[in-house]
Amino acid sequence: MKSNNTRRGQRDSSGGKRVGKSLVKKNAGNSRNSDSGRPYKPAYKKSYSKPKSTQPKTGNIPKKKNTDEMRLNRFIANAGVCSRREADTYISAGMVTVNGKPVTELGIKVKPTDEVRFDGRLLNPEKKVYLLLNKPKNYVTTTDDPHADKIVMELVKNACPERIYPVGRLDRNTTGVLLFTNDGDLSKRLTHPSHNMKKIYQVSLDKPVEAGHLDEILNGIELEDGPIAADDISYINNEEKTEVGIEIHSGKNRIVRRIFEHFDYRVKKLDRVYFAGLTKKNLPRGKWRFLSEKEIQFLKRN
């Protein structure tokens, strides 16, 4: 027993390893293992690897093609025929052809250059625009006139990229409601005499109007280009009797002025306050606004 204790003491004093316990060498990374000659790596050190990115690689994704193609129902809606949902119904019913061939499949796409017909009628894919102007005085109702100082197109030139034009016309000195659109079918319907579109004017005259003259205008008078009668007429200011409201559907040139000139009245101011269901309410003179969807549907129904 004595000799064994002496040997254990000698090993401890000489710096030998203790049983069951290993020593971690300092600066092991810069030293070499005497047995293998390889760099020493501590047991606790873990190798680091960069995690793989979860983002998809963009190099393999094809770029979206820039195309003017659009769904067929949208093409039909832009042409002013109906809504997209209604267009799907017409497509399924076989009422639409593309480049001469009937199409019943929903969701197909067409190009602006394709010939699309609805019930035999060629469609224009341009978006339909409906705009209302409160026309000021001294503006000529035309799309182009080199002899006019001011034309109404100057007032709406920045309203939209589509080419719009006035529906009907107002005289240079006449103010009030003036509709603009690129919907040719609607424009023809609103201006054709057979549709009897209602118009209301407020007229300011140079002298009081006789009640008998109002009755004659209501019953009908004869002008140089034929008979004419108002749908309704009344005083606006009963005291002065120089302000008159007249409802008429005729589209003849300068018709309201000529009616009062027939009785030797001079029209000082003429303002159209109503046209085909549209009014200038809350629209200042010289300003414009787009029609609401409700107003557009009203015009198309009537």
C-alpha cells in the first residue's frame, strides 16, 4: 500500500494526466497533434455552413410578356355594349364572333386588332367615356375651327386620353349642359329627332313677356322652317316676367332664340339647365365632370 501511494504522488507532481479527466490544451488551433501531425480541433467547435436561401431564383422565372391582349368580356364591355357579366352570357349564347368565327368559350383573350362582332355589329375596343361640361359663354361647340377664338374642346382637352366630341351643339353665346363622349351609337340616339330628347332652357329677355305669347308658343307657331311648339313654358320670375323657362325637344338650329325673336323679343341670356336627364347641379361654369354609372345607364335606357 505504501509503495502505491508513492507512485501516485510522483505522477501528480510531474504533471501527468489524471485518471478519467482530459485536459483542454490552450491555443490548440496553432499546435499540432504529436501522434497524427494534423491541426488540433477542439471537440466543442462546430463547423459553420451558410444556410440555403428560401427565396426563389429569379433567373429561371420567365418574364411576363407585355401584350395588349384582353379578355373577350372586357373587350365587349369597353365597347359600351354591356357589363362584363352580361358579356359572358352573350358569349355563351353564341352571339359573339372573333375574326369571323363564333366563340362560346369564356375567358379567351383577343387583341385590339381582332375583328370582334356582337350580334353582327363591329365593336370598337376603346373605352367609352362620358363627360358633362357646364359650357361658358363665347365658346364655339365644335371639335376644330381655325376661325374661332375659343372652342369647347379647349375646356376638356386634358380630361382623358380618349378622343371625345360634343353631343349636339350650343350656340356661342348659349351656356349650360353639354355632353361629350366617344360612344357614337349613344350620340346618334341622343341627337336624332325621333327620340325627342328633353331639353330645358332658362331664358332672360329684354322686356316682359306677354302671357298670350306664352300660350301661343305652347300651342305652336309657324317659323320659316316649319311649325314648332314648346312642351312646356312658364315664368321664372312672376314679378318682372323677363325670365322664362321653356321645355322643348326640337334640335333645330337656334330654335329657342328664333321662337322669341318671332315675337320681337331679344334674348339677353340663354342657359340650358337640362339635357336628356342631365343637369348642371353643383357644376360651376367652365368646369366638367365624368358621368356616374347610374347616369350612363339612364342615358342608354332612354
